[in-house]
Amino acid sequence: MQSKIRLEHVVSFSDAIFAFSITFMAVTIQIPNLPENLTQAQVIQNLIGKLGPRFAIYVISFFVIAAYWISYHQIFNHIVDSHVVIVWLNLLFLFFITIIPFAVDLQIDYGLYQVIFILYALVLTAAGASLTLIWLHAMKSRLLDKTMNQTDIQSILLESIVLPSVFVISIFVSIVDLEIAYYFWMVIIPAKVVLRWKYPH
């Protein structure tokens, strides 16, 4: 009999990776070197000008990872058994989660270039797509909680698609305006609200 990795170990390991990614992302924010003998107003102006954009990227990325963490648990709360394919898809998902801090670092240093935004959005899209694949495989392999009805299953599937869909669309938005592409990610919030209203669970 082939041994399986217990589901609770898979989830515990994933939580640790999420925590590591957020922590590592935070330490990539470097405090700018300021000239000496500045007035308080000049210090504030320099911090806002140099640290502000970096902190904004961190805040956006923190909430993106948080959104994926929530989606991850929404999915695994309804998966009742482990499976070798699930484990490997989970590792693929976590790989992209660990790449996010690297993408954030690139954004901080080279955020004005569209190719960097596209790379960042592709990493986030790949993470979401792999999470959706986990849910699809769990459906196919009958690993879901038997108490779930078809509406609940469809609701979670649609929610898992929202994040990567928004990131893919933002790539095309960035062709028109790079700054608007970042703000476009806020579409995630009303999209999730609408799904929760349509499919309450």
C-alpha cells in the first residue's frame, strides 16, 4: 500500500510557506539612505517620495497573498482526503507563492517597466491557476466533502477563478496604462462580493 501524506500536514506546511513569503517580502523593503542635516519636513518628504511607492507595492502584494491564503483554505476546508496529484499541485501552487517576494522586489526596483508588471501578473495568475487545478482535481477524484451540493462546488470554483482572471485582464490593461493596471486589481473586491451574494455559503 502506497503511503500518503496526511491532509493536515499538507495544509500546515502550506501555512508555513504563506507566513515565510509574507515575512520575506517585508524584509525586501529597504529603508532609503537620507542625507544628514535634514529638517523634519524634508525627512518626511524624502520618506514619502522614496519609501512610499515601495510600501504601496508591499501593501498590494500582502493583500494579494492574503486573498490567496483565504481562497486556499476555502478550498481545503472542503477537501477530505489527500491524493498524490493534490500534493504535487499544492507544491506547484506554493512554488508560485514563494516567487511573489521576488516579483515584488523587481516591482520595487523596476516598476516603471511594463515587462516587469507583466511578469508579476503572470506569477500571480499561475498561482491562481494552480489553485483552481487543485479544486478541479478534487472534484474529479471525489475528494470533496459529501455534504456539499453542486451550487457550493460551483461557487468555490468561480471564486478560485476570479483572482487569476483579474490578473490576466490587468496585463492587457497595462498595455493602455500601467498605473491603471495596478488599480484594476481592486476589481477583485466587488467580484468576490457579487459571488458571495449570488452563491451564499
